Amino acid sequence: MSSKSYQPDNVSSLPKCEECSRQFKSRSHLKIHERTHTGEKPYRCEECSRQFSQLSALKTHMQTHTGEKPYKCEECSKQFTQLSHLKTHMQTHTGEKPYKCEECSRQFTQLGHLKTHMQIHTGEKPFRCEECSKQFSTLGNLKTHMRTHTGEKPYRCEECSKQCSTLGNLKTHKRTHTGEKPYRCEECSKQCSTLGSLKTHMRTHTGEKPYRCEECSKQCSALGNLKSHMRTHTGEKPYNCEVCNRQFSHLCHLKKHKRTHTI
């Protein structure tokens, strides 16, 4: 007999899903697949009652409760709950990026990242906000956006208890405590705490002013500067003195005014 794996003579005899006509090597595999159509999740976690369609998925989930991480990276000793996560992590050491975009040749470590990237080229945004109909290319971006409607801020700073809607915002905020400024200007070596701040600073070298006032055509290098300028047209004064109720169009003017109360 050939050493190759056995292949049935009649492929049509393989168990077939009645919903999508997909075929499987065994009835047990077909049964597991059918749960993607029925939504059946017979395996329940006794800790948190979360349900799963496969026993293996439940076992993997249980590690979030036990803290078990049986897969260790030999390079840096970081541990993982799943072998697939370790394999993905190993690419940070090897530099391997096996998935290439055929449009722009950008490479990725994971197929999921490539698929998400491809939406930049296709313009596909399959995830829609039910509140405002804004569309997003990833479910994660939609979930983050939804917090603008719900007000949810699940990330809390351990130093001052400030809450943030995204993990990225929390990391940026933490730099106000640590003083970390990881972004350096190549022109003058000034360091910034955020990439956005560095980009804004770079305009002092390039002279770029991408924000234009629709009233008088004045151009500004930062969106915040344009918003401040717009108050000269609208008369808006959003900063209020708590002592005398005098209002100001700029925060710096309010701070200067407050000193008159402390003298």
C-alpha cells in the first residue's frame, strides 16, 4: 500500500453539510462544523458560564482562569496559552513576515493582519455602527468607536485613576507620569510623548499648515490651533473662572486671569 494518506475513490461519499455542501472526512468533523450553522455551544465553562462549540476551545479558555501558559519562547521566555500564539510571537525574533500584499508588497506576520490591510485597497468597511451608521474595516475599530456613544472607559490609570476609552490612550496618558518621550525629531532632536505631537512639531521645520479657516483662509499647523482661532469668529468663550464667572476664549488666558485672585 502507498505511504500516502488514504483517499476515498468516491469523493461524493464523504459526509456533506446540508447547509453549505462542504464535505468532511468524518461524521464527527461534520457534526462540529454544523454548530457554525445552528449556533449550538454544548461546552460550558464552570467558572464564568461562557459556552463553546468545541471541547478544545473550552480547554483553551480554561487557561484564562488557571493562568496556565504551557508554551514558552526559547528566546525570551515569554509564555503563551496556545501553540499558535507562540508561533506568531516567534516571528518577532525571526523577522519572518510570510504574508505579502499583492497591491503594495507590504508584508505581515499574520494572515488576519494582511486581510485587514487589504481593506485599505478595496475600501471595504463591513462593520457599521447602528447608532450613527459610520463604517469600519475591523470589528475592533467598531467596538472602540461604540464607546463614543456609550461613554465606556474600561482602561484605568493606576497612578491617578483616570479612565480611557482605548488602551492606546491609556499608554499615552501614562507618559504624563513617567515622562517618557519615545518620539524624537530628526531635525532638532526634540522628543515628544506621542507620534501626533511629533508630526505637529515637524511642521515647524517644514512650514506645513494643513488646517485652513473657512472664514478668513488663515492656515494653521495644528487642528487645535485652528479651533482656537475659530473662536475669534464665533465669539465662543468655553473657559470659565470659578471665582468671578468671567469667561475666556483660551485656557492660557484663564490661567493668567486666575492669578489676579491669588495676589
